Amino acid sequence: MTKVLVATEKPFAAEAVTAIKEIVDHAGFEFALLEKYTDTAQFLDAVKDADAIIIRSDQVTPQVIDAAKQLKIVVRAGAGYDNVDLAAASAHDIVVMNTPGQNANAVAELALGMMIYHARGLFTGKPGSELRGKTIGLHAYGNVSKQVSRLAEGFEMEVLAYDPYIEKEKRGLFDCEFVDTAEELYSRCKYVSLHMPANGETKSSVNYALLTKMPKNAVVVNTARKEVINETDLLRIFEERDDINYLSDVAPDCAAEMLEKYPGRVFFTPKKMGAQTGEANVNAGIAAANQIEAFLKEGDRTFQVNK
């Protein structure tokens, strides 16, 4: 029987597991669950006879792929998939998918929440400022950015976006103003919210040249990946300007130094938590299970990322 394994060191919500199992059972597949494992060996043993795997932040390395002799598909329940070795998967003809959009609202709400928290003086009782009337720039315009844009408009913010992969003739389909360069985005916006994946093109791309263009009291909000920020340049701009601020749901490697030197100007959540809501957890899990069924029964590769 076709076996679908849910392998999550950080478990899904119980509601999500129940929903995934119902989909797998209804499809006529065998359901298997590995939660809170403490050793990679447990993961390697569990994948040996799995035809499909659903993961969260779990690492699917070449070692895992070599151990999974029957594996046909891996679905990362979430948007980012840098925890899966795509080259190794492709070499073994394994399809890798993500579940784009399922976590988007949760991440967007966190981004706006961090902005409010900072604007109101970290809720210390100090006088703060409002988001209304401020300009927010969205660096990359995907599923999360669309939700940030929607929420920001509700706060009566002016929304700008930069994404070189959206053709000019299609920009009018969205409810925000597109700019032609990243430099223009950073120079015009008090808030810049980062939403690009971490890849060869984007890693360290948010650098000194961009940060130095930001207006007085600017705020960079990162709910993407820590790697997209050039940390050396981030420290440099903080040393040169006492008005730049950085908020992130994934702490940079230099977090301890920044927290010590620049209290009130930086904020980092204890762990990456953009998608950490019950709703997003369930949505992503259900989407992953449905995508596995569609692939195994119909060959549907709509959300494949290792094409």
C-alpha cells in the first residue's frame, strides 16, 4: 500500500494531523506519523518505505533521500523549501512541492504586528507613532506581500512594491504602486517589508547600498529569511545612523551584538514564527495532503519547485 509519512520534529497541531489522516485514509493510502523525533536516525528509519513525505522545517538531505528507496514526493507544508536538497531529490526523480499561500495571512499579520509594536515604543508606555499615512515598501510581491498590502491599506498606509519578475503590463492588476528599482523602493519608504526567498540571487542582497538610501527613522521588517540581509552592512548602517531600525522573526547571527548596542531599535522573535498560527498550521497540512493525493493519483505537479 502507498505510504504517506508525516515527519515533523515540530509537530503539526492535533487538528491538522487529524485532517491530514482523513485525507490520506480517504485516498486509500497508509498513514504514518513521526513527531518530536530527537535523532536523524529516527527520520532515516521512518522514510525507508515511504512513498510520500509531509514535512515542516525538517531537513531532507541527500542522506534522507538515499534512505527513502520508494520516495516519490516530498511536500514542505509552508512557502519556503530551502530545507530540502532539491538537486538530490531531482537526481532521484523525486518531486518536491511547497504549499504557497497557506501561511500568507499569518506571516502578513506578524509583519504588521511587529510594525505596530515598534511604532508604539515596544509597549513601554513611551509616546509612539501611527502607521496611518506612512509609506510601506514590499520587496518582492508574492502571496505574503499581497496580504501585507491588503492589511496595510486597512491602516491607510501608502503601499509600494518592487518585484522584477512581475511584468509591467501586469502590475495594474494589483492594488499598489510598483516601482522600477529596489533603490527607489528603499528611498521612498519609511517601512520596507522583505518577502523574497533565500537563493543565490537574493542572499545578502539587502545591503548597505540599499539601506543607506532609506529616509530618517526607517524600519526594515524581515519575515523572509535571515540570509537575505547582509549582516556586515546592517551593522555598518546601524553604526553610522542612529535612526535605522530592524525587526525580524528570525534573529540574525549578530543578534546579541545588536540587542546590546541598539536597544529599542531592533526586535527579534524567539524563533521563526511567521506561520505559527493554528489556522496556518491546519491550512498548510491539508494542502500538503491534497497535493500528494493529486500527484499520486493524477500526476498533478502544479506546485512542484524542482522542475
